[in-house]
Amino acid sequence: MRTVFIAAGLLISLACSSQAQQPADAAARVGDRTITVGELDERWKTEDPGARATAEQALYDGRKAALDAIIADMLVAQAAKAKGVTPEAFVQAEIGKRTKPVSDTDVRNFFVQNSERMQGRTFEQMSPAIEQYLEDQQQTTAKQDLIAELKKGGPAIRVVMDPPRTAVTVNPDDPSEGKADAPVTLVEYSDFQCPFCLRVMPTLKQIRAKYGDKVRVVWKDFPLTQIHPQAFVAAQAGNCAREQGKFWELHDKMFGNQSALQAEALKRYAAEAGIDTTKFNECLDTSKYEARVQDAIRAGGRLGIQSTPTVYVNGRMINGAQPIEVFQAVIDEELARGGK
């Protein structure tokens, strides 16, 4: 029996010793060559940066959602214990205080405000689903408010799991608003003919107004020429305005006239924006900034950008015309971390 134990111990020792010789992130061995997970990630990043960035973000989002749920359960359990009730009873009672019955007027107002989404269905057909939706929405909002209150009065929470970040180069002459040393920098890859970029524009203006010197917004050209035929010349026009210190004035003009971004229209908007038209027209007619815009497209492609708007908040990607709450959550997290 003792011999068996010694042999088993020797096998364990050999196994542990063999494993210790492998790199911690080894993925495979080909002969004497060890291929690491780090190498795989670098190759993936080179060959399909967009897919890699999306996968990294999805993994982080899933982990963050799980973390938020665990923290919420802990806070609820602590508060319920203090009141001598079960967590379920505590949540039910607290949500009951924060919600009210959905009225017929609420349902009818929702139906009218969203009539284009009803696909021809009548109010009578849609009212049960609308009522359920509004009740669920109230429940979700009430639960979120409850957790927010518990966080304020509970133990300190410090999230140390860092989100995925992309290193985005900001050039000294990139159009920007805000101080260069602001703790939070938003880099927007955008397209003047993109309707979703138009939708996010007021959101970014609200962010600038709300956070002031804490935030800097930087513009990057990324015209989607296959679906927006006038976006490329508009990007060049933006650069022609930039060299006169009037980028943002023309920026607003072009977004306000997305259906008419031909060269002649752009020259008219430049005049309306107080830009020196002689210099501007020559700049546009000679395609002075064609190469710069092409370089910007290639740079965005290397980051894996495939759609606009794509905004990086201190390197953290926010894709699409997300509501202001999404941007605020990330900005507030970055400010809490002290910025980068």
C-alpha cells in the first residue's frame, strides 16, 4: 500500500512539475514551440479588429451585469436583514412604494405617442400589451431606484475590473471642444450624412454643457462612402473650415442640411458660417484634404470601426446613437477613476 501512495505522489509531482513549465496563458504546443493566448489575441486584433473589440466588449458587459446583480443582491439582503424580513418581501414592499397602477390614460397616451409602431393594430388590440409593458417598466425603474438608494447608504463599492480600452490617437489639429488636459476625452468617429450621427449630436452637446471642462470632445472623419455618397466631400469641407478655425460652425450647418451636401451647397453653408469663401472654395475645389480624409478612414478601419457614430470615452467604445444616460454612466465611472 505504501508503494502505491509513493507512486501516486510521484505522478502528482511529475504532473505539477510538467504543468509549471508551461506559460500561464499557453494555448497550444507545436513541437517545442508554445503558442500563447496573448499571441492569439494579437493575431485576432490584426486580422479582425472589429470582431475582437466586439467580443471583448460583450465579455465585459456580461461580467459587469453579473457584478451589478451580485452587488444588488448583497445590498438587498443586508437591508432586508435589518428590517427582519426576507429579501423577496423587502423588494416587493419597496417597489410597491415606488409604483402606481397603470391607468387607461397612460395606456392611451403611449398608444398615441407610438402609433407608427403599432402596425395598424387598434387601441383595443394593443392595450393589454401596452399595459403590461408600462407595468414592467415601472417595476424595473423602481428596482433601479431602490438599488441606487441602497448604494448611497451602504458600504463603499469600488469596482476594480477595468473595461476594455482602445488606444485612439488624437492629433494636435483634430477638431475638438474642451481642454486638452480634461480627465475624460470623447473621440467621435462620424459621418456628416449619417442620420444616427445627427441623432447623437445634441447628446454630445448636452454632455459638453453638463460636464464643462471635465470633458473634451474630439472629431474624427469616418465617411461611409458606400452608403453616403456626399459624406466624403463633406468631410473635406470640414477640414477646409478647420484650417480657418471654423470647423464647428460648418459642422452644425452640414448636420442641419444632410440631404444637400453637394459642393455648391457646402460653399453656401461656408459663407453663411462666416468662413472666407475664397480660401474655402479653392480648398474644396482642389481636394486639398482628400488624402487626410482617406488616412482617417484607414485609421478608423485599423481600430475595427464599421459603423457611425462610434465614440471612444477614454478608449471605451460606445457604438451607435445611444441615449445620454449611456454616455453619462461611462463618463461618471471615468471621473470616479480619476480619468486617464
